[in-house]
Amino acid sequence: MTDKRDYYEVLGVSRGSSEAEIKKAYRKQAVKFHPDKNPGDHEAEERFKELGEAYEVLMEADKRAAYDRYGHAAFQQGGGGGGGGFHDPFDLFREAFGSGGGSGGIFEHFFGGGNEEAGHQRGSDLRYDMQITLEEIAAGCEKEIEIRKLSACETCEGSGAQEGSRAVNCSTCGGRGQVVASRGFFQVAQTCPKCQGAGSIIEKPCRTCHGEGRTERTSRVKLKIPAGIDEGARLRSVGAGEAGLRSGRSGDLYVVIHLKDHAMFQRDGMDLHCEMPIPFSVAALGGEVRVPTLKGAVALKIPPGTQSARLFRIKGQGMPAMQSTSRGDILTRVQVEVPTHLNSEQRTALEHFAQLCGEENTPLHKSFTDRIRDLFT
């Protein structure tokens, strides 16, 4: 690689990260880009080597100190770090996971090796993003969704074989589902390319699914949405994901909840916020207004002299807590509405009202004008 990336950037860690944090980051990415999991993918192989190089440098105190001071030049001939090559990335991988040099072990754990469920690979998990209304979240509801997914083949009932056909051991791997490949001095187990890890080959594959035991079709899934569920929460429907290969166990379906915009309210945890205009006369004289809730309007008393942006709390009319009888509140911020079109009679009345009020009835305005006067005197 001609232009080396910063080693901290490669592993996705900060310069102050501990050895434990570096190892955790390396393990996560090394599994993702391991060549056994990405056969024939040259880019993944290069990323795996790059990860190994970064891990080796940052996990050794002397090398890390040299790299922090000189960068990549520390490991070039004549650099401040003393130069020297790097270890085999597969050796580093085994070291990071504490695995021996033989086949199996960590590879079986991460890459699906072994014969625990030979030929019956688990199906993939699926995600579905669901938009629901505030009212539905407040009350709880049931939903039915349609998803396009791989389901068990109806022709062969998921077996992948024609009627009367049978599965025989794979001649390449001998029924193990894995073959052993040599990498230098080490041997690494990888998925059999002929049976794809199944360990067996079907003599006469199903004509509908071509031996997979599953076909793509639309399925319906019913879900119960609990009252008070949070935005971004995930609901898990076990077994509602994609069907497994050849009657393998189905994956799960994860439904992510998203709140639709509401015409009146904004949600903040268990509380609901809204803004409500009130007439100038009600703000000045006091009175009663009707405030919307999710269950209908309720009365709210406005005291005389209420200023714009004042917040009123209506207890117990907000969102419910999940698996609890408690509820949040509605926080209503009032906005005093000033008349925009006055007839001559209204204008005369307001002018007379202004003369009667005087400055003692507008303390905020008087304070502001006094500060302006002091600023320029």
C-alpha cells in the first residue's frame, strides 16, 4: 500500500486508547475482514493485513512510542524506530484471540465451521423501520406488516430435495463442511467451496428452490406495540427473519420504532410539549381556555396579566411509562396573540385603554426604556 493510513484511524481508536481498547477494536474488525470470511476478496485481504500491521505497532509500547513520534517513518530503514518487518497477520490474529495453530477453534466460532448443524445454516436477521403515530404509542396497538424475504420452500418443505431424493456426504470435505488450507507453517480450516459448509450434497435438488430449501415471497407478521415505547426502540420477533438453508433455523426480525410528526405535540420522554395562542384580552383579563390532549380538550385557567411564552403544566396528560401506570405531563407554552386588523371603534377603545394604563401597568417596557436612557446618558 503506497499511502499508509494512520494506524489509529485504521483501528478506529483514539491516540489515548488503552491496550484493551486497541485489542477490542482489532478483534472486531479482524473478524469482519478475515480472508476465510471473504474468499477471493482482495480488498478484504489487504484490509486484514493493514489491521494486523496497525495492531502490532500499537500493542507494543516501544513501537507505539516510536510511531507517535515519527509516524510511519519510524519503521522505514534508518527511521527512529529501528525499522524491521511485521509479523504474519494470521499469527497476530491467533494471538489476539488466544487460539492455537491448529484448525478449528476461533475459526469455527466466528466463521460457522463444524458440524453442529451440518447443512442447516441459520437464516439472516432482518430489520424493518416502522412509522407509528403518537396516539398509537400512547394507547399501545397491534400492527401487521408485509415483508419480502426468503421463506421455506413450499414445494420441498424446506429440505431442498426432490421427493424421494436424499443427501449424500460431500466428496470434497468428506461431510465435515470444511477443508484445510495451508498458510505458511499453519493450517487453517475454511468453508468447503463445494457444499458451502453443509457437509452434504443433494442428489436431486428441488426444481423450485434449486436445493436451497427457501424461496423469496411476501410474508405477513403481526406485532404488538406496547404503550409508551420510545423512539428508536427495537422489537424482536423471534423466527420471523429469513428462513435457514435446507430447513435451518430462521433468523429474527427486528422492528425499529419511529414516531410520525404530530400536528400539535412534540414528545420529550414521557412529556408532551405544545404551543397555544391565546387572545390579548384573555392574557390581560384572565380567563379559561381549552387545551388539547390525546384524549380530548381540557380546561386551563389563565391568570390576569399572563405574559407571552409562559409555560403551564397539565399533570397526568402526557405519555405513559412502559409497564407502569404513571404518565407524563403536557407542557403548554402560551403565545399572546395581538390583533392585526382593527376597525375605528376598536382602535379608539385601545387608545383610550393605553392612556388609562400608564407605565405602572407595563413594568417590563418601563424597565427596558430606563436601561436605554441610562445607556446614552
